[in-house]
Amino acid sequence: MTLAPSLNDRRTGLSRYYSKRSLSVQLFLITILPLTALLLAITFGSLALHQKAMRDLVGERDALAVRTAAAAIAEQVRQRANTMRMLALEAQGLDRSTLANLLASRDFLQTDFDAGLAFYDRNGKMEIASYDPAVWQALAPTIQSTVGEMVTREEVLRILPSRVEHPSNGQRLVMILHLTPDSQRIAIGAFSAASLASSLLNVYPPNGRQSSFVLVDQEGKTIYRLGYLFSEEDFQHHAGLAESLRGESGVTFQSVGKSEHVIAYSPVETLGWGLVSEEAWEMLDTPLLRATQAAPLVLVPALLLAVIALWFAARQIIRPLQELETKAAQLADGDFQSITTPVGGIAEIQRLQSEMIQMAQQVKVAQQSLHHYIGAITSAQEDERRRLARELHDDTIQALIALKQRVQIARLRGSMLNSANSLDEIADLTEHTIENLRRLTRALRPIYLEELGLVAALKMLAQETSQVAGLRVSFNCQGDERRLEAQTELALYRIAQEALNNVARHSHASSASVNLTFAPQSICLEIQDDGVGFRLPHHPSEFAAVGHYGLLGLQERAELIGAKLKIESAPGQGTRLEITL
């Protein structure tokens, strides 16, 4: 009787023991093991996501930096070509001594043309030159052949990119040749291609020995180098070089040893050059950061600490990188302010954002410089229009008025009917010429704008457009009229003038309206028509690409006075322009 209870007790104990062991195994298999696997997956996944985000972000940053730098180089060359055009205009018709004085007074151009300025006649003979004579002796054969081609082909402007070298320092020289309007003289400016590249590329400092920039000519020869990654032996076949010389831009990745390099490339417009950058993007991902990412591996037994570590990684790395990627996309669309908002995260991400902020500031400064340059050109055009209007009014119109008076006197003294009829025709023709010249002077320099203000000038512009273009143009003004700054009134007038010209030429409209509203804190100018309309580009930067140069001019004028331009149009629905200041 005593054995049976003892056996039952053992069986019950063994059953409880295996039940407890089975529960522990189930708990491990169902809870601990999956959580551990999830922890490992999240650990390695977050590391992979971090590296991919960092890799893509560095690629986007380098691609944007290379495109911006290439565009800045091309823009600098265009600005210097415009400088040579102005110098050629000033040099037209001057004798040799006056030409020397002109060249001496332009010594401030030495910053842009460090190799010198010169004037040659149409036969390729040098008249006068500045700076080092040895430079121009070395350039003489190239200049003589180029001048002959330009004169033969009646070519006004030619840019020779890095075909000759400086005789003293061996640097490649770029020459800009511009023919004077009378085709009797050529203004020539020469500057170092390496100096131009250095002044623009040094704003993107390479990361020690882990990044570099290289600028090459059409033949793939190095013009300027910044950094150390490229080697002369294999650079002729380097990734991105051929693509940039074909006019392509982009980014690619290449394995170099145990690391991966991001290679960005872009062409330099108008010169046929190529700009290539290379950077070991993994250097931004420091060993300490990689150790931080792998730290949860040692915390597998402590699931709570592992979850906290993963939460920290997601909060301090993944989310800031995603926010920074979004802001980088907004920066690419032209929003310079969004990148300045801190995204937080670890120090490496904050330093990366600081570099992008610095790059955005450089791009913004370059755009502001371009706007100032356009403003200077616009002011020069307005000065020339004012002078032409004054000359036409003071000389030509007064002479025609005197002619008309004389014709009237001759008609009173004449005795034959046919003679009187002829004189009547002459008088009518003279009157018509006077009216046309008055209209021309008002278009060149609106007298109503200076004397009576913007409202009177826009009203007269609407009336003249109705008479000349056969188009019903109405003008309406609301609010308390007040005078603005002369530059602001002139810009608004020119915008309305250009808009009405576009309506008359392209819209096939039957009527248009000009509405000016004076509010206490703003001024709004609206031009609307009932024409055929057009398909509006998505962004103002696409105006030039699709041929809307008039709209691009309106956009630039509005930006010069700090106004916002809004354009609404669709095929068959007319066009509406709104300028708010």
C-alpha cells in the first residue's frame, strides 16, 4: 500500500517538471527567440538603412555641388564675355592714345582678366595691350588666326577655352574675343582657367585626402585639381569623365579597394569642359558611429535595453537622416530656408547639415549676384532709352514741327490748286510723322510716368495699345493712389508694357484689362486677357527652356523690386498675370 502512493507521487513530480521545462522552452521559442531575432534584424537593418541613407545623401550632395560649381564657372565666363562686349562698344572709333587711356582706366578688370587685356585691328595686328607683353607675344599666332576667321565669318564673339599656356607659369589661358560694332577692332581678354576654377571650387573644401575635384578640357586634359584621389595614370578612363564631356551630369558609385567612392560629374556649358568630383563617402560614417549601431548586439539578454538602444538609433539617426533628405530635396527645388531648420541627430548628421547650409548660402549669394548684374544691365538700358527719347524730342520732333509750319506758309502763298493739294499731303504726312515720333518717345521713356505717376502712365499705355493693336484694353484703379519709388514705378510699368505686347502679339485676344489696386500694405497689378492661353510650365526656372523669354523677363523684373509674380493660364482660357508688391 505504501509503494503505490510513492510511485504516483514520482509520476506527478516528473509531470510537473517536464511541464515547467516545456513552458520555459515555449516561452523561449515564442517570445525570447523571436524578440532576439527581431533585435538582430533591427540592428543589422538599421545599420544597412543608415549606410544607404548616408550613401544616397552624400551622392545627392556631391551631384548638387558639382552641378552648382559647373554652372558657376559657366556663368563667370558669360559675365566676362559681357564685360568684353561693353569694352568693345566703348573702344569703337577711338584713336590709339584715347584707346590707351581707356585701357588704363579699366585696371579694375585685372581681377577677372589676370593675363591682361588687348586691342587688335581687323588684320590681326596688336594696337595696345596691358600687363605682361610676353603673354601677348605667346598668344599672337592664335589671335591672328582667330581674328581672321571672325572677320571672314562676321562673327562677333568667340571664346577660346584653354588652348594656349601662360609663358611664365604654364597655366592654361582662356581668351574672349569681341568684335566692335564697326568691325574695325577686336577687344581681347585673357585669364587663367585654373584661377577661375580655384576661386569657385575652393568654397567646396575637400575632406582631407578623401575627396577631390578635377576640371578637364575637351580633350580630357587636366585644367585644375583640388584634392588627391585622382591619379594621372588612370584618369583618362575615369568614371564620369566621358559622360561630362558629352554634356551629361549625374552621380555614380565605384569600388576602390575596400571602400566605395561617390563620383559626381557635370559639364561646364559654353566651354565644353567637364567637372568631376570623387569622395570616399564612408569616411562620413565614423568607426564610433558604426560601433554605436552595433552596440545592441551585446544587449541581446537584456531586451529592454536593446529596445531602448534601437529607439535611440531610430530617433537620433534614421529620423534626422530622413528629415535631412527631405530638406535636401526642397533645397534642390530652390527653397534655401528649409535647410537651415535643425534636424537634430548625432554630431555627424549635424555637421553634414552645416556643410549643406554653407553650400546653400554660396548658391544663394551667386543668385543674388546674378540678380544685381541683371539690375545693372536694366539700369543701363533705361539710361540709353532716356537719352534717345530726349534726343528725338529735342531735335527730330522740333525740326518736323518747323517743317510743317513752313509748308503751311508756302501753301498760303501758293496760287495753283495742285500745288496746294501737294502741300496738304506733305503737311498731313509731317503731322503723322510727328505723332509716330511722340508715340516712340513715350514708349522709350514714358513722360507720364515721371511727371504724373504710375496710374496716369498705365492709363495712357492702355489707350495707346487699344489704338495701335486694335484691341480693347480697359484700365481700372482702386484704392488711394500714391507715388512709389522711381525704380518701382518703372519696373511695374515695364511689366505691364511687356504683358500687353505679349497679348497683342501672341494671344489672339479681343479684349484685355489692366487693374491696379492700392492697399494699405501692398500694391497689386493685374493684367488679364481673353486670348487662346498656353500651357504653363511647372516652375519659373523652366520658362527659358520652353521659349517663354518674355515671362522670364517679367519674373526677373518682379524679383528686382521684391515683388511676387503669379501667372495663370490654360489653353483656350486666356491668361492672367498678378504682380504683388
